[in-house]
Amino acid sequence: MDRTVYRYNLVTRLAHWVWLIAFLVLVSSGLQIFNAAPYLDASDKSSPAHRVLSIDSPGQGVGTTTVFGRTFTTTGWLGWTDDGMGSQGARAFPGWITIPAYQDLADGRRWHFFFAWVASVCWLAWLVSSALKGNLAEMILRPSDIPKLWPMQAYYLKLRKEPPPHGTYNPLQKAAYTSIGLVITPLVVLTGLALSPGIDAIAAPLTWVFGGRQFARLWHFAGMLLLIGFFVVHTFQVATQGLINQMRSMVTGWYRLGEHDGVGP
């Protein structure tokens, strides 16, 4: 019996791949922007007394990272790193991971703002397409799914032979779509807008909602870390749960159901 289904439409597939490219550029250019002020404060304005994270170079050839008051030597990784011009210097994140590689705040912002709009359009396209297709409701994590989260994770980790019963999307997929697609992504978009000088000038209350520019910057950075965590977990699951089938489905739209895959809610 053929258990191949058309799971992802063209809009969803295009949004997925374009968003991936935009996300990678956003992380890279965001680290470029962070280098201009390599610290995060839990405050409405810059305040060393409320510093959560700082990446510094206290001396020539030395890099340090301080997290909640604890300082670690991170020379070569953070604080004193590749300067993007063939040498090393006092720089929070190295040139090989930032866009552009050399320190240039203005260009970093241009890259970041452009691809932020690209990523936002992709997210909206996915949201609208899923709603029109009628499967958005199937992606929402429900109270009845919560007891199934660990059994599903245990199945992924090969600790149990069968996953808990589920429909089109399993409990972990629902948790990811709900938290990332409907909570974290909107948070990153809104805090990004709050950090934009142009938006701040015409919509200052948005910045106030997040506790001021420094708090908005903290939430924005935290959201980025959560998105990176999701990216790593998502990549792991794709690689371990039928790489060819998963990749084919996101290229052609056609997905071959496994023995334990559901076909509906």
C-alpha cells in the first residue's frame, strides 16, 4: 500500500528554504552588530550593575567572557579573536562568523535589516499558507499532547520502539511549531523592531513594552539563541529520522509515511 502523501505545498517549501538562508545571514550580521557593544544588560539603559553578559579584551592578546558575574578566559574564541583582516584583535565574535568579516556596524545593520524583512515575509507566508490549507490547527500543542512529549523524545533517542499515537504532526513537532512559530519568532521580530531607531521614533511604546532598549536587546539575543537551539535540534531530527525522505518532502512536497506516522489529527 502506497503511503506517500503531499504534505508541503510550494509556498511552505519556498518559505522554508528562503527563511533558512535569511536566518543564517541574520545570525551572522547580528553578531556583527553585537560586536559594536559586546554586552547585554537587564535594564532599561546601559548599566554595568545589571550586566548579564559581556565579552571583553582586558589586555593585549587576552579575551574574556563574563556571564552573570563569572568570568571565563575565551582567548581565540571570544573577546580576542580573528579581526576579519588576516590578524587578531579585541573583538567579541570572530570575523569568520560575522557579516561582513571586518568590523563594520553600518554594513552589518544593512544586511540585518534587509534579511529581517525577508525572514518576516517567509514567516507570514508560512502562517497564512498553513491557515488556508487548514493544517495550522494540527500544529498547535494541546494539553493532551504534553504527556506524550517525553515518550516521543525517548523514541527519537531509540529508548523505546514505538512513538506515542499521533496524527500528522507528533507532539515534539507541535511543541516546536507552537513555541518557535507562534511565540519565539514574533518575539524576535517585535524586539528587533523595538531596537530599530526608525521604528522607535514613531512607535516608542513598543520599546517601553519590552522594558527599554537594553531589555529589548536582551530579549532579542535570547530569542536568537532559542532559534539556534531549535535549528540544531531540527537538523538532528531530520538527520536521524529518514534524511532522504525528509529532504525529498521539503523539496518536492511528497512525504512517505513511516510505520508509525499518522495521517490526520
